[in-house]
Amino acid sequence: MTDAGPTSTGVETSRVLSIDAMGGDNGPATVVAGLARFLKKKPGTPVILHGRSSELAPLLARHGLTDAVTLRDAADVVTMHDKPSHVVRHGKTTSMWSAIEAVRDNEAGVVVSCGNTGALMAMSMLRLRKLEGVNRPAIACLWPSRNRQGFNVMLDAGADIRADQDDLLIHALMGASYARTAFDLAQPRVGLLNVGTEEHKGRAELKVAHELIGTSADKGGFVYVGFVEGGDLPGDACDVIVTDGFTGNVALKTGEGIANLIADLLRDALRRTPLSMIGALLASGALRALKKRIDPRRVNGGVFLGLTRTVIKSHGSADETGVAAAIMLAHRLVDQGFSDKLAARLATALPHDADRTPPLTDGAQP
Amino acid sequence: MTDAGPTSTGVETSRVLSIDAMGGDNGPATVVAGLARFLKKKPGTPVILHGRSSELAPLLARHGLTDAVTLRDAADVVTMHDKPSHVVRHGKTTSMWSAIEAVRDNEAGVVVSCGNTGALMAMSMLRLRKLEGVNRPAIACLWPSRNRQGFNVMLDAGADIRADQDDLLIHALMGASYARTAFDLAQPRVGLLNVGTEEHKGRAELKVAHELIGTSADKGGFVYVGFVEGGDLPGDACDVIVTDGFTGNVALKTGEGIANLIADLLRDALRRTPLSMIGALLASGALRALKKRIDPRRVNGGVFLGLTRTVIKSHGSADETGVAAAIMLAHRLVDQGFSDKLAARLATALPHDADRTPPLTDGAQP
């Protein structure tokens, strides 16, 4: 184990993963277990792990990862209750800051953290900066869906509770870029989340965004399908669903809540009679495959889009499987050179400042 | 079959159901089939059915309901594409208008319609008027949940895309009243939907509503549990979830979409191998019970709260089961004298106009 950056070993630094081991609800043991699971599938992937060495060194040793992972000591931890504004000013000694700093210093290409979302976003915006043209970065997450690729992208899943029409346009461009990389789709289909598919429905900024996204589809390299509804999040009407971070966050947690309720009720139902128990045993292979298909932990990683480097936010309550999924996603994105592709797409497709729509004032809507 | 109102038969008019047979996606045949299913469970319930007599009379005859149901001819139909503003001005000859008018004229106690939500709300507000103190009526819907009663109430499910802090307070009072009647809960627990449970999270109006609802809990006869998240909609943290109609509508359709996706994937999984097919057969009783427990059609009826009379909006795409569930809900509410109870609760618990919080201006938030 060494404190030196992996550059000394000759690894291409943009492929190095910078992982914050602290700050999740389940503590560093879960993060290290998730990392171990990931490294079993992708051995040799270079990783810098940030946190209290005194806690992390024994955990790495237990998983036999002492030599495989570079440990970077950080004395403090951002908690779920810390306000982002406080952490940005006073958080320089935290593991989260250290994980971001490694990417800022070009020692690594991607950050992964289970910590406080607001703090991670605030720090990332301060230290990694926003891409040219981006006002509010967004969190993109994956939904199990009826589409061929099995997943849809939704953004914003909760980076910012507001989004005006220009933000929604940028969400569309970023989401399409992400879907292109993650799903290998040449022309992702983009929809704008609303309370109905009729053009006269919804908030004023949605009607303007509807026009903006429609006229930007060609340059953005996507197909715009128009307004979509909540039911299309797990549907096949489009591959990318654009919304503000308040609505997106509620929808995401609602979907997970319903999936978990159904899973629990199904388990209870199958245990109710001897006959149903035998039935469940015979069908156990099929049930396991279904569980894997819709497991929220498998799609657990959210990606911060709109920064100069990629940041992956895992659920605070992620377990080992969830952490491993988030790290796997990080690996995939750096492997594909996603950050550079996204920056290039925004530079091409965004209207110049002079062409932007003026801010919408209340009642000015036709 | 007669065109005379049921008052001529001596029935208590507040218990009469006024049903719009037209305007749903599946046409009047589905509405009449749903009504027939309801009347099998509650024979003798007085019903006025509104729509084109030439279409409805044969349908009623086919179900043997010619004498059980009073038919009220209405030549026109509100379509899903009609704008509410247009319908309010030009809709006097529609079945929806006729159904509302029967309640306005005290021939019936409750309206049921599968038609255009915006039009139904606009007409209802015009003809039935809002309760004293209510600015924006709301649609309350039921979620399958982990609570003992098996369901949670959420409002607003989409009556109005906006809600300020005073509207959210009134939603809390109305939702608690509805849960008290529907679930027989002495002290329903109310939560306010947000993107986190921490007090510093969320939009400005949510922070003000958080205070208002907390201080009104005693007079409103409910327990306020504070902020809740999307995962609590099907959870057991509270019985009533308060939100604006945009967020609520997206959450509702998201939950239904996820439930339908899982049901379809489960069916596919169980058909995949001979072993899983046998297993599914043995467990079929358990699976049927589960399906019934979470079937969105069973909780299909939304209730307009905040008007002088109760209006039930069924899904536009409701099938026979969904229509029957909405009519059953209407029956339960008039049976319990719900409208009068709600009016009395609002009169007691709402602050007088002079005590209302002033409108929130941007940036005025501490």
C-alpha cells in the first residue's frame, strides 16, 4: 500500500477511479465490499480510495486488496446532515473533497461517492467547474424499462430542485449524449416529462422547453418524441426522459418504493400456503431472473452531467451490490471517454448566448 | 325507463349517484359494464346515467338494467382533446355537464366521470363552487401501501399543476378528512412530499407549508409527521401525502407504470420454462391475491376535494373493473355523508383570512 498516485505506475490517469469510501449510510465496510466485488469482475482497474486510513486499511486487508488499491488518507467525513454551503467552506479535510481533488489534479478520471448529494454537487461544481453553456448540472439515473436496452435515462434525478427552459434543453442534450454512450444508441429518443401529452398541458417553462428541444434535436443527434408522462419512465416511448430535479427525485423514489413493496408482497404471498411454497421453489429460477432485472440496486449509480469531469453519486443507503454497480458504471464511462464526448456535443449543439431565449416572466406566456 | 329524477320514487337524493357514461377512452359500453358490476354488489342503489340515449338504452338492456337505472339524455360528449376553457363556455349539452347539473340541482349527491380531467374540474368548479376557504380544489387518489388499511391517500393527483403554501395546508386538512372517512382513522398521519426529510431541503413554499401544517394539526384532527419522500407514497410513514398536482400526477403515473412493468415481467418470467410454468400454476392462488392487492384499477377512483359536492374522476382509460371501483367509492362517500363532514372540518380548522400568510415573493425566504 502506498500514498503515491497511480501515475507513478504508468497507468493512463483518465482511467483511474477515485472513490470516496466514507459518508454513506452503511459506512466504509460496505463501500470496500462493493469495491471488492467490482474488482473481482474487473481486476487490475486502478483505484484511489479516500477516507480514514485507520479504518480502511484493515477493511482492504480483509478483502485482500491492500496491494490493488491506492489508499489516500482523509481525516474527516461529510455527513448526510451537513449543509452543502458549510461543507464547501470547511470541508477541505474530508474524504469527499479528497476524492474530487484527485480528479481535479488529473490523477483520476471519475469520482464515485455514496455521500451527501448536495455537498457532493456543491463541491464538484466548485472544484471541477461546469461545462461551457451549462447553468445547472443534472443527475442522470437509469430506470428499468420496456426498451430493448432494458433501461431508460432520466435527468435531473435531484441535483437541483429548479430547471428553467434552457436548463431542460441542456438536460435533453446531455441525456441524449449519455444514452448514446451507455446504450450505444445512434439516435436516442428524448421525451419531456409532463402531466399529459397534449401540447396545451403543463407549466409555462415546459411549453417553451418543448419548442427548444424540438428545434435542437438535429444538432443534438437525438429524436424528440414530445411530452411524455410518468408511466413512460419505465416504458418504451423514449430512451431519455427530461425533467426538473424535484419531480425527478420524487419519481425515482416513488418507483423504487413501489418496486420494493411489490417484491415484499410477492415474497409474503408465496410463503402463505404449502402449495404456493412448492410453486415458488419450482419457479425460483424465473423469480431470481426477474428480481435481477428490476433490482433498484443494479441501476443505483447516478451520474452528474454538466461538469468538466464525470462524478457518480451512489445512493446513501446503497448496499454492497449498489456500490459495485456504481463503480462498474464509473468504469464503463471512463472506458468510453464519455466526458470529452459530452463536452464536444454541447459545444456543437447549444445555441450561442445571443440566441438564448430571454428569462420567462410570469404571465408572459402566450 | 323514465326521464324523471329519482326524487319521484322517494329516494334520499344525497345518496343518488350521477354518472357520466361518455367521454372515457373505452366508450359507454365499458362504463355501463362497470356500473352493472357495481349494481351486482349494491343492488337497488339509485343511479342517474347521462349520455346519448340511443347508445345507452341498448347497453342497459343488454345488462338487464333498463329499470334499475334512470337515463338522462345528453346529445354531446366532452372529448379528451377539448380545452377546459372551451367546454365551460360551450359544453351545456354534454353528458358531463348533465351529470354535474343533477348534483347541483340536488337530484343526486355525487358525480362520477371517466372524462377529460381538466374539463370535469373546470365545470365542477363553475357549477358546484368551491368550499369556503378553498382556493384550488385537489384530486385525492389512493396508493397501495404498507399501512394496516392497505392504502394511502395522496393529493393533489393532478387537479392543478400549482400549489402554494396555503393550498398545501388545505390539501392536508382535506386529505386528513378523507382518510378519516375512507379508512375510519381517528387521527390520520399526514406527510408533506419533498426531496428529502431534512428541514432545509426543498422549495421555499414547502418550508412555509411545513410550518403551517405543523401548527394546524391539532385543529385539523391529524398527526403531522413532517417531510416525506417518494418512497413513502406506498410506505407506512403516514396515511396522507400532500403535494402539488404536477408532482402528484407524475408520481401516480410513475407508480402505475412500474407496477404494470413488474406484472408483465413476472408473467413473462413464469412462462419461460416448463418448471416455472408448473410453479406458477401451484402458486396461482397466491399470485392472484397479490395481483388483486396492487391492481391499479382497484384504486382507480380519484376524488375532487374542496367543492360543495363530491366529484369522482375515474381514469380515462379505466376498464370495467376500474369503473366499478370508482362507482363503489362514490357510493361509500355518500353513504358516510363525507361532503358535509369535510365542509365542517375546514370551517373549524382553517385560519381566518386575516391570519393567512402573505403571498411568498422570490427571495423573501429566510
